[in-house]
Amino acid sequence: MTGSNDDRTSAETAALVEFVFGAASAEIPDAVLHESKRCLLDFLGLAIGAVAEPAVAIARRQCELLGGHEQAFALGTATRLRATDAAMVNGVAAHAFDFDDTHVPTILHATTPLYAASVALAQWRGRSGLDLLAAHALGYELGARVSLALYPEHYDAGWHMTGTTGPLAAAAASGRMLNLSGPAAVHCLGIAATQACGHREQFGTMAKPFHAGHAAAAGALAALLADDGFTSAPDALQGRRGMFAVMSTVSTPADLVQGLGERWEIFRNGVKPYACGVVTHPAIDALLRLQSEAGLSVDDIEHIDLQVHPLVPELTGKMEPRTGLEGKFSVVFACAIALLDGAAGERQFSDANVTRADVRALIRRIRLTPDAELDHTQAVATAKRKDGESISRRVEHASGTPENRLDDDALAEKFRDLVGPVLGSTQASELERRVWEIDSAPDLSALLSASVPSGPR
Amino acid sequence: MTGSNDDRTSAETAALVEFVFGAASAEIPDAVLHESKRCLLDFLGLAIGAVAEPAVAIARRQCELLGGHEQAFALGTATRLRATDAAMVNGVAAHAFDFDDTHVPTILHATTPLYAASVALAQWRGRSGLDLLAAHALGYELGARVSLALYPEHYDAGWHMTGTTGPLAAAAASGRMLNLSGPAAVHCLGIAATQACGHREQFGTMAKPFHAGHAAAAGALAALLADDGFTSAPDALQGRRGMFAVMSTVSTPADLVQGLGERWEIFRNGVKPYACGVVTHPAIDALLRLQSEAGLSVDDIEHIDLQVHPLVPELTGKMEPRTGLEGKFSVVFACAIALLDGAAGERQFSDANVTRADVRALIRRIRLTPDAELDHTQAVATAKRKDGESISRRVEHASGTPENRLDDDALAEKFRDLVGPVLGSTQASELERRVWEIDSAPDLSALLSASVPSGPR
């Protein structure tokens, strides 16, 4: 931990800010920008797909009740909210299904606060598609690196990373949308850092997606305030009473700068194939492989042993979920429904499914064993069949992780599944096409026009 | 620390919520309501007095740029903002001078987030003066008790109490303005708790009053969301990954309920007579007593020894402040200017004063000694005179603390000093009169009309 005096930004923070706010959009490698484009497709799918979720509807309604200038869309509707409200509502929406992407090493859901804030500001301020992608890529870099500097102690203590480092990521992307530089960029980051919040106790309630929405709105507000001369501590991260010292007992500021500009954290992004907590995915993969590769049938199962990373029972240990939302935090439910339905998409996590008799019966046959030797992208599933034979599969890299990534087609399929019911398939295709072409768009107007439902179908 | 299962609120939290949200306004003791009325006068004085401060002007301008329905005044102006924005702007304003009141045992600046949120909601929703006072008294009780359960470890770790427990206090007062009860009250508190934030690194920058504004807006938003069915964790404070466990290594949930309804925390409220960090006040008192009682003259001073609580140099140890704002966090500057000007009001903490030659010369003669035997309301000042004689004064209870409180007249004088320059003395008197009569007002309209500047003077 680097100390600081009154008016100096520690070297690591200063270098990261310079890189993230200073880089020209055109300098970002194409492969990085392509990742940001994939993230945009995933973000839009999730935000639009969740438009009717209760948490989203409430947030949108309260924002409308408070009012504001019509600056940016509540995605999936024709409603324009003020930019910070659009950031909040779209952040809640894109995280509502617990289906958004993840910086695998730190479990930060970076894209949701990033695009929730920057799409709103880009619409309001008429920024180009390329600038939006670059803001995402660089904001991702900042958010991921701040998270690396805090992980794992910070997360283990009970902080929800998306709520704590999400505001900083969103502030970086927002700051780029407003062309912040110099002291204003430092203040922008500082105003965001001091809004870091969100306890893991809230998992399984509407307050969890609220963390992502709050992060987006906090980041956008930080940029707007800093753009107008609002000040913050110069060393908000590394100072003696700053974010790192207060929110972690062990932090590693070197992570802010190591290999900066040489390697990109976005290549460690995971895109979720299953609509539930990311730590449950290796176990689901292992079971689906037992089914597809070894012909395991539900009727044959005597019992199943799941060896998983210790965080899995801690985060997703609910044995008797009562709602679809709780089911997303129940590894045994997720595994059971995946085996029974052959899928674990958004529609599987319904209130009706968690109480199904066949689901409950299968859950009772699943045993969970934490294994500290396993990484959180790994799991081993062993099924004891009624005929006495045991079959087993070990997953090294869960599907959707960087080492076993979803290709662009699989990603587009996830997008269409989410967006089709809201926009219809024709418009969903149009929106998808606009995303793949966004880097040459002078602004977001064509893309966002395609996101507005054209009327009752 | 009481653990919790999935759907239960721990007993202490449940009892506190029931008391704070459930009590009828008319049941609150008159003496308690009178304290809340005094706090309202102080709050309005500070919020109106700071109307032209840069931090306040920036916050107000950005809120106007974002827009909203005209629900509540930015105090000291004719501008109506949406309620959550008014909460934010008025919260920034009332804390901008570092001159607002303090729950002495925990250094929580309770009133600023409380009234910033509840005055805005009361104006919007047409609530009575009595209901407003009761919301303050009960919100104060909740905020102070949550702070007691966390103090001192939480504060020592670097959290700014007003940013962390302020949202809970504001949520309680806001929840009463919306008549929340039952599960909605629990969710309101939970949504606020998970927005707790604010690092002490930000002291001396605009981000410090922003913490108070954020707390007010976060509390108001929590109430609005909960009122519409938004959910949070049932045990957001005492749950295994809840606020207490995450934000402190030592918490004392018994403080939430001990003597609840028998003693009132508002009687431990301190009202600041000096416009600087509250921990500097005992030292200022001691020096002013050396001046008034022992005839100490600045020209006679060889040097001054100040024995102070160890937090004093930690929080206000700046030896060479460069701005008036930094001067508020410099005990040696505050003491020097108080001796030289015979006062330590808002106008003393100017950019010009911190660089005055006589001030700098006197600062160089002051030595600071931390003394762990002293309470933070105590200090000892010893002046060695040029004639070789030493004179000393010990302050047990700084002026403005509960044991040495400002009477209503002294409080009104502080109010007039702050408000007079903005509204003129006639209107300031009218506003003061409306405050003293607020408990019989059916709504806030007459009071707030008197808060709007009547035009150029």
C-alpha cells in the first residue's frame, strides 16, 4: 500500500488514470474492440430482455415519478429518462437475470455498469460508436484492475464487487464520454470511489441488481460533477484513508499497472451461457456432459456428488429455493433443472420450476462437497447410477470462460432468445446487425431506434 | 453479532424498525420534538447560508441539467428540483461549511441527511410540521443507534459515519414521510444500508459534503423504491454478509435497542458554535477562555501547548492549510484565527485568512500533543507568556456539546448570521419564526415560502 501526502496521486493510480482517460479511441487494438462489441450485444440483450422484470419496472416507474429531461432510453421501451436514471434502470435490468458477463479472476460484472452508464451518456451527448466501444474497453480495464488490487480479501469480506468497483469502471467510461482529462479525471475517479458500496447479504433480492444500477448512476454522476469542477481527494484509492485501506486489509496496487497496455483484461471476460450465479456454471457443465457424453438419464440416478470450489456453497448454497430468483443462487436447483430441461436459460429460473416435484426429488439426490483444490471455473460431477456404476466428468474451464468461450454465433443466439420476446425476431435481427456495425456509426441513433418496441405484436 | 437465516430479521433490527417506523408523531415527547425543532433551525441556516458555495452550485447546476419534476426547493433559491435532487443538493449545502450538528458519541452528522431528505419529501407530499419533526427525531434515533453499534472501530477504519449510517437515518425519516410499515420498512432500511459509503480520505474536499448529500438522496430513494415493492435482504444490518459484518470487525447490536423509548439519542446532539471540524472545538474553547478569563493577549504568547484527544491531530492535523476549507481541518489554524479574530464562524475560514502573516506566525507557536486520557470533548491549553508565566485552562465539555449546550438564543444567533446575508434580516426573522411554530403547521408551505429570496436587495 502506497501512502500519500495531501496533494499527490500515488504513482499506480496516476498511471492508470492517464492510460484509461488519455488513450485515443482509434488506438485501441481491433481485437479488444471486438470484445467490447460482443459485450454490447450481450448487454443490450439482457437489458431489453429484462424490461418487464419487477425490479426494473419499479425502478423505471420511480424514476418517471421523479422526472427528468428526456436524455436516454430505458432500454426496451420508448421511454426516455434523464441520463443518470437511464444508467440506473438499465443497470438494474442488465443484472436482473444474473446473466451478465464477468471478469473471471474477480467476479466483477463489469459490462453492466459500464454500458448502462456510457450508452446513456453517448446517446445524450451524441458520441460515436467507436468512442463508446473504446470507453467500454478502457473502463473495463480500469474496473478489472481495481478489482484485482482488492481481490480476494475484499470480496471474501462480503463486498459485492459489482457495487464497489463498478462505480469506478462506470466513471471511467462516463469520463471518456465527457472528454475528461487531467485533474478532472482524477476527481471523477475519486467521486466514484467514495460511492463504492453493496453487501453480499443482498444476493437473491432486488437489491443485488440495484447495486449494478447504483454503480452505473454513481459513475455517470461522478463524471458530470467532475466535469463541472467538483473535487475529490487526489489519492482516493491509495491514500491512507482511501478505498483500498478502508475496504480491504490486503490490497495490491501493483495490479493497477502491471502490463498495462500490453495485456488487456477484457480477454479474461466470461460470458454466461446459463442464467444463474457464475460460480454454479462448472457444475452445470459437468452434469450436462454426463448427460450428453455418457448418456446419463435422470431416471438412472441414485445420487450425484458435486465437488466444487468452496465459494459455490457459500454463494449458492440455498437447498430449498422458493422463487426463481433464489433458484439462481442455488447450485443444486440449477443443476437439477439443467438435467431435467436440458437447459439453464432465463426461462428455467421460474417460480413454478423451483417447486416442481421432479426438481425437488432430484435436488435431494445431489450432494455438494467443497474442494479448496478446485479453481472456481472447475468442478467434478460423479453420478452413482442405480445399476451401481459410477460415472464422472471433470470440467477444467466452464463454458463461457475465456478458455472455453462462447463464439459470436452462440452469443447472438443468447441475444435473440432474450430480445425476441420483447422486440420480435425481425427487429431483434436488425438490432443485432446494428451492434456488429457499431464501430462505424457516427452516433447511436440507428442502433437505439432498433431497440424501441415498434408497438403491440 | 446475531446470525440470520434467509428470511428473518434479527431481533434487534426488527425492534428498532418497529419503534422508528411505528411510533405515532403525537406520541413523541415534547422535549424531544423541541430538539428536532432546534435542529431544523440549524439545518435551514446552514443549507441557506451555503447557497453560493461552489460545491453546492455545481451540484445544483448538474441536477438542473439532468432535470426533474419541480417537487422541492434547493434551499435558499427559488429553484424547485425533484425530491431526490433537492435531498442531495441540500445535503451538500448543509454540510458544506462543516458547521452542522453532531451526535457526539459517534461523530455522526445526523441532521443533515435527515432533514435534507425529509424536508424535500414533506414538501412534495404535503406532510405536516409535526410529522416532519417526528421523522427527524425517530430517524435521528435510528441513525445514532446504528452508529453506536459500529463505533468506534468502523470510524477508525476510515469510514465517514455521515456517509455510511446517514443513508439509514435518511431512509427512516423518508420512510415515515411515505408511511412505510411492515416489510416495506425493512426493505427501505436494507436498500439504504447497502448504499452506505464514504471514505475519510475525502475530508477537506467537496466529496466530504457530497457524502452527506448522497446519504440524503440514497435514503429518499430507498424509501421510494420500498414503497413501490422493491425488496432487499431482510437482515441487511445483522446478517452474515450484512452491513455490520462487512463494515466493522466489532459491532454491538445491543446498542440498537438498549433503553429504546426511554432515553433519546437526540439529547446527545451537539450543535457547533464554530465552523470547523467538531474535534477542534475543545481546543478553541480552551484558548478563548485563556483570552476572556485570563486576559491572554496574542502579543504576549511565547508558545502554546494544546493537549488534545488523539483523533484531533489525525483528523485535523494540517499544519499549513492552503484554503479556507483546509483550514477547517487544521486545529492550529482554527485556534490561531479564533485568538486573532475572537471568533471562529464561517467568515473566519476564508482562503485569505489561512495565508495571513499574523496567522502563520501564531500557528508556528502552537504545539499539539495527543493525549489518550482526554475525551474528544476535552482539551487543555497552556500558554507560556513572554514574561515566563504559564497559564492554563482545561475544557471538560466543549461549548455546543450536550453538557454545555447552546441555548435557543445562541442557536438563533448562529442562524441569523448564516441566513441574513442571503435573505436579509427581515426575512430571516420571518423564517426563524416559522420554524419555532412549525409543530402546528399543516404543511411546510409557509415556512418554505419564507426561505425563498424575495429578489435582489
